[in-house]
Amino acid sequence: MPPMPPNPNNKQQPGGRQAALINAEKPKNARETLGKLLRYIGRSQYLFFGLMAIMLMITLLGLAAPYIQQIAIDCITLDDKKLSVDTERLIKILIVLGVVYLMNSVFSYLQGIFSARLSQKTVSTMRRDLFGDLVKLPIKYFDSHRHGDIMSRMTNDVENISNTVSQSIGSLISGVLTVVGSIVIMWTYSPLLTLISLSTVVLTVFVSAKMTKYMRRYFLKQQIILGKLNGHVEEMVTGHRTVVSYSKEQAAVEDFNVMSDELRRTGIRAQICAGIMGPLMNCIGNFGFVMIAAFGGWFSYKGWITVGTIQAFILYSKQFSRPINEIANQYANIQTAIAGAERIFEVMETPPETDEGTSKITAEDIRGDIKFEDIHFSYDPEKPVLKGLDLDIKQGQKIAIVGATGSGKTTVVNLLTRFYDADSGSITVDGVDIRDMRMDELRKSVGIVLQDTVLFKGSIEDNIRYGREDAPDEDVRRAAAHANADVFIRHLPEGYKTQLAEGGSNLSQGQRQLLAIARAILADPKILILDEATSSVDTRTEMHIQSAMVALMKNRTSLIIAHRLSTIRDADMIVVIDGGKVAEKGRHEELIAQKGCYYELYRTQFAGNKT
């Protein structure tokens, strides 16, 4: 009679157990991380304890089946070379066995439901907490961590945890109970036969460890080559225009083929080694069954056990070895999931952006007087960017900040908006230190158009309305008209209802820039920051924007950060930053006359040189 079916949760992962063991990522502090993860699982305690109860029933039914089969077989006896069958008792036992299998199937189905719900509820809570903490992190965190790595924590790591909770918790509970139960029952049947069965388990663990160590180098090499191949493909896709323009298609194909062939050869070796492991383990397992059958037959001949006991013993031996292999299969996945959880908790435990603002000043109260006093700042302690910067900006002034690349122009914006805090010195708005102001009120009072235009998936009007969600349609269209965006928007098939692709990729770069300016106009800030605001549009569009900006900047404190000095000639004051300080300041004509840093920047730029 067949043994109980394997646990449906125990799915073999691609590449086999050996590949998983080799590629498993180990956490730095598994015990602490596991404790935090269990606390998340424990939030769904009814599902968790329900799953434990179901797994206990599945295990008990699984352990009962071989015993019932033994009784059924022992209903068939051979006395004096005459076969005798207790038919009535056999039929009753077979009915009981059928009920056991049916109940096992029902509980296995319930296990799948409880595992899925426990998994999804756990990761849903974790994902929500992670994203909630992520949006509260300071800009410094995002600048110092790869965006792909942050995205991986939100997606891959959470998905690994989901799969592990769904597949491994039931397997671990069932596996431990089955191993303990099988050993106890086997020992009650025959201690000697139990020891014989356990000897093959020791051999299995020894051979598996040796083979895994031998195969490690092939799988590691395969992963390295695969990473190089993926990098090459990504490089060729993103740089396809350049590849084609230099007629390098054939060279790209040849490079790809070289790496692909190397990956194929290494992959074949790795898979051959991994493929040997399964048959080898089966061979050892079958050898164990042969030993049980042989010694069991001898014990039966001596009258120590019955034939049914031998059958039950073989099934219990299979039930004993199967959970060990299943736990080994899940071990790598558990390790990877704990490592992923560790990265997730690392984000959650990162101190959020602090807001100690106690001042009651609001965005509506702000006039726009800005003062930088003796500002020192560095992204890297060994490389200071600003070294005692002083700058006084009056309400309604149009200030242009210029300087060579890396001089600290954009840093001034980062400090004013408190994306970063100065190492020393103070920045005040209307005489109030910005560290005493609430961050949301400070940032509401500042409108920014960055070098890299950021648009979100959704309609054009939703993107313009991003800084002022309650703005009526008339204000949205008025802001677009001021930014000279209204004309091209109306020419789109759906006008302001046009849906933007991710990042606004279905618009030109100039059009995206115009929408960003319209967004800033609609927000109606007291302080306006234009960081390379017109650097991505053509000359004609730039002229339209400049004319709109004149009206926009009226009675508004405006800071313009630009390399294109032609766009700032009419500024009330031009500030030249050099060496982390204000090197010069004044109007365009005054600075040209001084023939200092600004004069050199202006002269080299119009001579066609890069600054």
C-alpha cells in the first residue's frame, strides 16, 4: 500500500537542493532577525496556531497510516502452507485507511489555505510598515544607497519572506513532528531495526556534505558569469543607439556569444554535478530499504516481528528520511529569507528624518527673507563642500547662484530645504532658524524645479496638481499657460486627461520640464528655486519660459542655479561660489567689470568651452 502523500508545501526549488544550499545568502545575525520575524508572524496568532493544529493532525494521520496498513497485511496469514484471510476485519481496516487518507487530503487543503493567508498577512503588514518607514527616511539615505538595492528590499526580499513563510513553516512543524513520531514508533517495533535504518541517514548526510562542497565552485562560477552576461545585455540595451551609431552590433554579438558559451559550459558541469546527487541519495535510500527488508525478513523468520511490521517499518523509514530531505531543501530558502528580513529591518530601524520644529510659523506667514551665516557642510567628512558660506537674500529678490561643477551650488538648495542639515552655522527664513520650523511648513513655502524632472504615472493635470491637490481646474490651466505648457497639452488627444507613462516617458524632455514648472507655479510658493530649470528645453521654449518667469518671480524670493549664464543676466544679484564660499556677488555688468571668477566663467562659456 502506498505511503501518505508528501507535504504539498514542500516544493522543490529550481536548481535542486544543492544549488540552493550553495547560493544561499547567510544573515549576519540570524537569531535576532528570526525573533523579529516571528513577532511579525505572531501578529496573526490565530492563523499560526490554527496552522500548527492542522500540521499536528496531518502528522498524526501520516503516522497512523503505516500502522493501519500493518494491521491490514497481518489479516493475511499463512498457516501450514494454507493462506488465510480475515476478510471482514480486512474490509473494516481498509475503510478506516480510506477515511485516514481522505482526512489527510482535507487537512492538507486547509494547510494550504492557512499557510497562504498567514504568509500574505505577514508580508502585507511588513510591506506596509517598510514603506511607511521608507518615506520618512532622510534624503541622505537615498543618496547613499543604491536605488536598485532599496527596490530589491521592497520586492525581492519581501517576496522571499512570503515564499518561506508559506512553504517552510508548515514543513518545519510537520517535519519535526514526523521525525520524532517515526523514531518513537520504529523503536517500539524493533530497536535494532531502527538503528539499522538510522545508519543510512548518517551516510546520506556525509555524502551530501561532501558533494555540496565539491559542487560549490561550479555554481559560484555560474552565478558570476551570469551576472556578467546580464550586465552586458543591460549595457547593450541602454546604449543601443551608441552601439548602432558606431556599427558595433557584430562586436556586441561576439562578446555576448563568448560569455554565453562560457555560461553554457559551466552550467552543464554544475547541473551534471547537481543531477548526480538525486540518484545518489535515492541509491543510499534504496540500500537502506533493502537492509530493512533483509534484516526484517530474518527477524520475521525468527518470529520476532510480523510481515506487516516489516511493511510498516519500511513506510516509517521513508517518512523519517523524507522530512530530513525536505528540511534540508528549505534550509537555504530560510537562510535567504532571514537575510532578506535582516535588510528590511535595517531600513525600518534607520532613524527617520528628525523634525524638532517648535516654531508656529506657517507657510502662509513666510515672506521670503533668507540668510546663510557661516555655513560649513560636507557629504564626506574628508571633503568639505561649503566652508563658511555667508549669503543674505531679501524678500522678492531674484538671485542667481553660479560656479564651477562641484562648487556647492545645489548644496545650497539641499540645505535650505533641509534635505541635509549644515554641519555648523545657521540658515534663517524671516529671522527664524529653519531647524526651529516644522519641515512641512518650510517645504510648503519652497517651490523647486530640479535638473531631473520627476513626473508620476497618472494624468497631466494630476501631475501639475501634485503640489496643491485641491486646486480647481481653472488654476491648473492658468499655471500651465504661465509655463507655456497649455499649448502642447491641448494638442494631445486627451488634453489634460492624457495619461503619462512611467516617468513621463511619452513626452519630450522639454515638455516634461514645462510640466514641472507649471507644478511649481500652481503651488504658489513664497520661495522659488530653479535648479537648471531651462537647461533641457530648446531656445525658443526657453524664451517663452523666461518671459513667464518674470511674472512668476515678481514679489517672490527666487534662487536660480544655472550653468547657462545667458539665462541670468537680468538677476538682481549674481552670487559666485568658489572654494566653498561666496567669491563674488553683484549684477552681471558689475561682475564683468571686475574681471574675476564670474568674468572667467562667462568668457570661457561663450568661447565654447565647458565650465
